[in-house]
Amino acid sequence: MTIPSQTLHIDLGTRSYPIVIGTGLLGDPQTYNGLPAASAALIVTNTTVAPLYAQTLQTALQGRFKAVHTVVLPDGEEYKTWQTLNLIFDALLERECDRKTVLFALGGGVVGDMTGFAAASYMRGVPFVQVPTTLLSQVDSSVGGKTGINHPLGKNMVGAFYQPLLVVCDLDTLRTLPPREVSAGLAEIIKYGPIADLAFFDWIQTHIDALRACETPALMHAVRRSCEIKAWVVAQDEREQGLRAILNFGHTFGHAIEAGMGYGQWLHGEAVGCGMVMAANLSHQLGLLDAAFVQRLTDLIAKAGLPVRGPQLPSSAASGSGGNAEAYLALMRHDKKSQAGEIRFVLLDGPGRATVRAAPDELVCAVIDACSA
């Protein structure tokens, strides 16, 4: 189904850029009009996406650049490492790419984060474009300029804020996603409702089946509204000194699950979905949120095909811990929102409102125990 494209703008002064959403965008050379002149481009993709879309993007770019190179990374969160990042630098250096070379991140959140970090670092900064091909990356990770890699002790702990020149969300690429990846993306869509837009939350509840079926009109609205909310937040707090932290609703618990289970065992969206259930329950225990909304959110996350109960973390997840909840706590102390060892959570101060605050360890442990399998 072909629908007219729509363009949003993220307002960051001289670092502002458009987010184009629609169908048939990836292979259309006009999509990339306005990019700076350069002799070379490097497409960064992975072993899953390359056979599907790399040639299409390369063909679209060939009239704009003298040379269009491609580097194919291994696929998976477990490869979001220094070693894989160096494959991008190797490709740039081996091809004698200069500081005007434009990088194109063709893939999901892992490819986008690593390409952005490489662009921020190579020759102290080269331009890059996000071409996200997963639902999660279209509604979250491709927008806002967060880039980075994982460390064994924490997710995205090494990176930089570095904005792209353009984000291209071609909804056609979502047709090749397996159902598990679609559900993972829905987690990041769902989060926007409880933290900022209760009407959008109502809409998601009504259209969850259409979203899981990847129906284009539903996807168009969900991707656009998600990007609008994120663009509004990032424009006010680009470097996450305050407001932007609310976008991490569910992520503090979720990152602990990802790190504790081993990167790649749980998809990011799966961990965030479960993390939102834990965060909502903690909000209720602190007297911020009524039980009815906790249940409503939990039911929607389950209907999206996401887990709503956390795993028992392996005993090796956090050395010296006294149990499952303590293992979560030890990992969460590495969260970027932590201050002086105090874990700060994104919580719901009522439906549609978010706040960032600490909570007693005993209460957090009780919530983890109650919400774990």
C-alpha cells in the first residue's frame, strides 16, 4: 500500500534535521536530496538486512556519490562492541574515506547506534544518515542522536550524542520483520502513551491488532506520533540533563535484564516491555499510580506479544549478590541515571505523566520479586 510521505523536523538549531516517514522511500534517489556533496558514501548494515535492502540503497545513492561502499556487520545485540565498531573504522580507512564521507546506517538499533558512534568518532566527526529498518529503530533509536556500544556491565555505557543529517523511515521495510521483532518495536511505541500522551495510549489499545499485523495506515500513525513526541522531548533536552530521561520509562529494569541474561538473549523491546510493568508496579507501590492503570498497561504489553514477568537472572549476572532482586539492583546501579550510587527510576506520576526519582531498595526488591517468573 502506497501512502504519501510525511516529514517531521527535530528542532536543534544548526543541528536540526528532517524525519521522513512513508512508503517507497528507501530506493527513491529523491529521498536523499539535500545531503552534502561528497565523493564517497559508506553503507553500514548487517548480515540480515544486507541481502534485503543494501543493493536498493546503493543504487539510489550512486547518482549522488562517486563511490558507494558497503560494510556488513554481524547481526545481534551481542555484537554491539568495540570489536565490531572497528570493522566500520577499518572499512573507512581501507577505502581512504575523508571527513566529508557520508555514512548510512541501514538496519535496526544496533546498526544505527554503532554507525552514529563511528560517525561521531571518525576524523572527529563525519556526517551520517539513519535508514532504520525495524519498528523499534524507526520510533526510537534512530531519532535524537544517542549513539554508542555496550559494555559487559551496562548497556550503551560508551558513546556520544551525535545527530544525523536525515532519518528515513520506509514503512515497507517493516514487512520483512519477524513477529518477535514487531512486538519488540511495539514496546517503544507503547511507552510514549503512559509518559506523555494518554490519548495515544488509548489509540494504541484500539489498534494493537492492526499494529501487530503491520497494517500500513496504523504503522504510519504510530511511527509519526512516536517521532513527534520524541522530537518534542529531544528539542528541549538534547543531552538528557532532565526531561529527556522520561523516554527511558521501563529501561532501567530492562537494561538490567539485557545485561544480566547476556546481550541478545532478550530483545531490547522485550526487556523494556517487562521493565515497564515493573516500573508501573513500583509507581503504584509509591502511591503515584492506581492499580487499575497498572493492570491496563500490563494487559496491553501482553497483548503486544511481550513478556510481562522478568526472568531469574543467572547467578553470575552480578557477583556477590544475595539473590535475584539483588542481582537486578547491582546491575541497575550502572544505569546512566544513577547518581552517587542511588538508582533513579522513570516512574508514572499518574496516567500520561512521568517523573524521575529514587525508591527504597527494599521496595524495589519487593517489586522485582513480585514481577519475576
